[in-house]
Amino acid sequence: MNHTSPHEIAEAAILARMSASRIALLDANRLPVVTPGSKGQARPAATVLAALRDAPRVTLLVALGVSAIVLGPRKAVSIAGRAGAAAWLGSSARKLVQAVSVQQG
């Protein structure tokens, strides 16, 4: 007859629980595989950069804020004003040339 003592039964039960908890711990600590196109958890820096890339006005405001800190508010406003005026004049001239070429063509 095969007699197992209560101590051996308890030890086997503890070893089985330890094995199960070890497997669960290894599964919990395993890093998820994230492919570049998947929508997994992104790092905060990547999320901020993606948001800035998708929102050009936010990027402009951040650039103005950084330039105001680095160059000073007066210099940053004058540079932004000149750049804005040049961009506005350029886009207006482009629209005018396109409108004239459409009317002639």
C-alpha cells in the first residue's frame, strides 16, 4: 500500500500553487509585442509628438512659446509677425496668380 503522509500532500499542494503563481507572474511580466501600425499603448513622448504633428496650430503655438522663452517676448513677436506677414502675402499672391490663370485658361 502506498501511504502518503499529510506533510507530503501539503507540500505537493504548495508546490503546485507556487508553479501556477510563477506561470501567472511570468505572463504578467511579459512585454506585449507592439507592431509599428498597431494601436497599443504608446510612450508619452511619442503621443505628444504625434499630437503636435497632427495639429499644426498647436505646433505653431509651442514654437512661439519656446521662442519667447529663448529669445524674449519682443523678439519672438517681431519674428512671428514678419513670418506671418510674409506667409500671408505669399499665399495671397499665389491665390491671385491661380485665379488669373484660371480666368485666362
